[in-house]
Amino acid sequence: MIAEFLLRRIANDQPSVSLDPLVARILHVSASRLSKRVRDETGATILTHINRMRLARGTQLLHDATLRIKEVATRAGYGCTSTFDSHFRKAAGTTPSAFRKTLS
């Protein structure tokens, strides 16, 4: 349930998913309870799970060649392109730009 909520927020270009109390309040749980429930549902910490979802969203958005990398990063929930680039390179072994070139 919580993992689905987080995924919907990212999929709907609402990148402000974090450990902030607002998300916990929306779900009617404390921040610590939110963290425990995400770990129980996903087997990962909330931060790891959010990062995985952001990377998945970014990868999905990279298939749309009309979007600039900066827009992909923002829509996937990253504050700046360099952070997205760094996380993507660590997970995929290549940069978002290089990945996109393999799609053509």
C-alpha cells in the first residue's frame, strides 16, 4: 500500500516524495512507522526504495526523445541533473545520454 502510494506520486511527476512528515501525515502514520512499513513491504529502506522508483521512472522517461535530460531528471524527482546522472551511472553502468542513444 505505501509502496504503491510512493510509486503513484513519482509516476504522476510529484517528485516531492521524501521522509518528510507530510507524506507520513497523508498516510496517517508517523515517519518512523512509515519507514518500517516500507521496509516490510519492499525489503528495502524507504530511501533505497524511493531511489529505485526514481531511477525506474527516469529510465521510463528516457524513452521519450522529446524530453531533455534535465526534464527527465526533474520529473523523476531529482533536484539536479548531475544527481540523476550519478545515480543512473551507478545503477546502469552508463550515463542517461548514452543509454538514450542505445534506444535509437
